[in-house]
Amino acid sequence: MTEDIKPNWKLDFEHYEKLLNDRIFYTNTDQREKFIIIYNKIYLYTTLTNSFTQLDRRGKVGGFFNECKNNLIISYDLANVNYINASKQLLRSAIESFFRLSLAISKYIEYKENVKQGIYSATPTLRDLKRMQDTHKIGNLTRYLLGYYREVPVEALYEDLCNIYSNLSSIVHVNKTENFTPHRYLEDYIRFNQDAIELHLAQLNKVIDNIIQIIYYFSFSLVEEGIDISKRNLVEFEHSLDDNSYLDLIDEYFNSTSAR
């Protein structure tokens, strides 16, 4: 008789399995279209930039690229199953990985330009780029990043990402009451918060928009490496932007540079 009595942990696990079967995803709600748009952009990022993994085999470009891509995908998936705070934490990691990726790409570009000028030794800028891409001090990383990309067409895009990163950091450190996860039980994860998901999707969408535009900026310096992102690849993406002036600014910047 006593053998038929299930222990509490087993009852709880069976309850968990039932909740999994009952769970509704945001992609099955009226948020579906927003999720489709963001998925399209994440897919665009991963396909446009796969060739970045071939850059600087001895460096960390490929590692930072894959880390950023994976964090974006997992953040997206967590948002769909209503783990919004966990999704925000992964989105923060994606931004940090992208910052490191940016510096690693810039280090490669800087090295390539130095070689063209017959400079083969490690310059102070190269050493700084290498040091900052690997630093554990995030404040130093973001300050250096904003200084390095000052007065280029994507300066404001990096500022946006830094502001979002700072906002998401409060979620990670849980240092404010309003950042506590509101869910207490598993059942809470099948109850949707419309305002919370809309704000988070807007943030996720903004991050991927900025990342793609910055990657477009880098592509102009990497044509010789086979990375050539044409405006034709970005037509649908460009139409989805609230402000597509940055793509035009990037075009104008490199057109004026090549004309000198």
C-alpha cells in the first residue's frame, strides 16, 4: 500500500510535465508577427555574417561572433516561453559579446591596414584593442568602445547599445525591487504579461537593428576578405527600420573616404 504513495518530488515533477503540455507560446498569440519580424532579423544577422568566422583564425572573431549569435537565439527563445528576465540577461550577454566582436574586427582591420603600410610590429592601438576585447572590466570596455568609435557613422548606434546594456545590467544584478522576477510558481509562466513582452520585444528588436547596421559598417573595410554586404541584401531590413538614415550615413562616409 505504501509503495503506491508517490513522493512529493514525483508529484511535483508530474505537475511540471502537465504544465509543459498546457504551455502556450507567445508565437501562438497576437504577438506572433513581432516574433516573426525579429526572427527574420536574427536569421539575417547569422547568414550575412557567417564569413566573419573565417577572419583572423588566430584571434577570437569567430568565437565572439558565435557567442553573440547564440545569445540572441536563446534570448529570443526564452522570451517566447515567457522567461522574460532570463531573456533579458541573455540579451545583455549578446550585447557584450558584440562589443568584444567589434573590437576584435577592428583589431583585424587595423592590423591589415598597418601591413599595407609596411608596419608589422604591434602598435599601441593594436595592443589596446587586444587588451580591451579580453578585459573583465566591463566599464573600461564600454568607455574604450565609445571613444574608439567616436565620429564614425555608427557612433550613436553604439551609444544606444551601451544604454540598453546598462539598463539590462540592473536585471542581472537584481539590485532594484522592480527587477525581481514576478513569478513565484511554475503556473505563473503560463500567464502572459502583455506590457512586459511588448517592451522587451522592442528592446530585442532595437539591439538586432543596431547590430546589423554596425556589421554593414564593418563590411566596407572587409571586401578584400570576401565580406561584401550589399544594400540589395538589406532591402527588407531597411524597410523595417524606424530610422534608416544610418545606412545612408555609412554609404556616404565610405564614398567620401574613397574619393579622397
